[in-house]
Amino acid sequence: MLQLPPLSLYIHIPWCVRKCPYCDFNSHAQHGELPQQQYVDALLQDLQADLPYVQQRSLHSIFIGGGTPSLFDAGQIGRLLQGVRQQLPFCDDIEITMEANPGTLEHDDFAAYRQAGVTRISMGVQSFAADKLNILGRIHGRNEAVTAAQSLATAGYQSFNLDLMHGLPGQDLSQALQDIETAASLNPPHLSWYQLTIEANTLFHSKPPQLPDDEALWQIYRSGQQRLAELGYRQYEISAYAKPGYECRHNRNYWEFGDYLGIGCGAHGKITLLQPQQVIRTVKVKHPKGYLAGNYLYETTEVAAEELPLEYLMNRLRLMVPIPKAEFEARTGLAATLLDAGMQRGADKGLVIVHHDAWELTEQGHFFVNELLGEFC
């Protein structure tokens, strides 16, 4: 039976100092003064239109992403969070994450954002090597990243995350591992460590850099995985590692096929409705000009029942823990037996272990998720 899952809120702030050559997110280079007050007003009006989707739930988590949200001053972030709280209730232990870059703390320090209501920072470091930062188009250097991370550790946050990339142009194993060592020395409770991929509609796609070959990428990934485990970071998702008790609640809600409202330019949302029983997705207007004109909703679409199993699995298989059959039924409203044939084919290939009440990926299965997903296409 379809049940209402936890509810999160994603808030998109689309501006950044300049567009990085690998970035395919909806972001726009800053030109002149940002319309901070006007945009916060628009976000709160956008949220008000989505309130029927709340269905008497409290917010489980908030994630302010971008772009570079730290281009907004702490006063506006505080006004935004206060406005959200006035429209819908917060869980007592709500997690409120804001993305920040080391080179964009122009208005306030991390303590000011903490005072504004942010409980967790996710900082885009990507690398500590000067040549790699230059290739990636980052506006900060190694020293700025280290100083910013040290400031986070003393600013009173519940947790903070450092984003790192691997498989960078010209990167060898020792350089990738050195980035991990430097990051770990700053004692972040959470690390995101993911491979650089070349996405369409990016500068790297039109002018591809020379990346490490597949054998080197595999060696970097396996060696980095092992070193992170030795350092006390447990891998709980394909590219996320955390010390015990510091997993990102917001991202876990995505991967567990939870619900989330999405407000801001180009923001996506996923909502479960009980009357009528359906799962819908929302997309907001992408460009700031149209959004600030008061045109918030771009489209709403229903996820067809026959598409729900694959949609669920594409998210849930990112996590490193077994999938309870009861969770599949609660999040999709479908019988778990619908997956039996595909999961059995996966088990025959050594990708899955089928338990009475759950499915569990094998170590091989975690490396060949797309092959398993192919059984449900």
C-alpha cells in the first residue's frame, strides 16, 4: 500500500561567480549585484503554491544548493529559512544543509550562516592540487580550502561535508590519494568522493580534457575506497562516505525514494499523493528572468505505474544497504512480487542475494548496477 514517506525541501540558488567547465547544473555566472531580496521573496511564493503537497507532514531536511548559495548573505538565508518555517513545520532534529565554495564567502563567515539557521555545510573543494583546481576552473586555491574547512570545524555545525573529485585530467593514483589525505586531516564528518564525468552542454564536452584511462580510474577508485575505510569513513552510497552517525539525511531521502519539494530556478520535486494514489514530479521554470517574473511552475508529470519499479531502483540501488521489500511496496504502492523475476535473474548473475524480506546487492552487484537495472527495462 502506498504510504507517505518523509518530506524534504530542495532550494535552488542559481548564481555562481563563473561557470565551471565540467558543470551541467542550472547555474548562471554572476553579472553585477544579485537580486537577493527579490529572489528570496520569489522562493517563498513558489513554496506557498506547493503547500498542498505537504499533506500534514513536517520537514525532514532542507538542502540549499546551486549555483553557489554562499553568494547570498546570511541575513537573506536567515530570512528565507524563517519564511519557510512560517509556512510549514520543521521536525525537531531537522537537517539544513547549504552548499558553499571556499572562494565565495564574500558577505559573511560560516558562523553567520550557522546563526541564520543552517546546521550543515557542504563545501565544494574538488581538489587541493593547484594545477587541478586551475583545470577545473575553480576560483579558490589550496590554502583557501584548508582555511575554510578549519573554520567549519569551529563554527558549531552539526556536520559538514567536503566535496572531492577523482579521475581528474592528468591525475595519477598518488595525487588522488593525497587529496583524500589532505581532506581527512581536516576531520570532516562526511566526504563526497566522486569521479569526474564529461556531461553534455559543458565546456569539457566541447573541448574534452585527457582523462586517466579505465585501468587507472579503477585503481584510483578501489585504492581510495580502501583508504577512506581505513580512515573511518563508511561508504553508504556510491559516492558518499561518512563517519558513524553523520550520513546526509537529505540525500538519503532522495535515494530511498522519499518525497521532496523543489523551489527555485529549475528545481525538481517528487511527491507522493494518496488521493488519488500517484507519484508526481514537478519542475520549476529554469531561467532567473522568467522565475523572477512570477512564473514558477514549468511542468507537473505523473510517474506511470509501469515506470515506478525502475524509478525506485535507479535511486535505491545507489545505497549500500539491503532493500526491504516492504519499503518498495510503501514507496511505490506496488507488490514486491513484481520485482521477483528481475531480481532472480540478477541473483543468477551473482549481482543480488534474494532474502525472504529484502534484496541485497553483492559486492559485484554494486559495481554493475546498470546491468541489474537492465533486468527491469
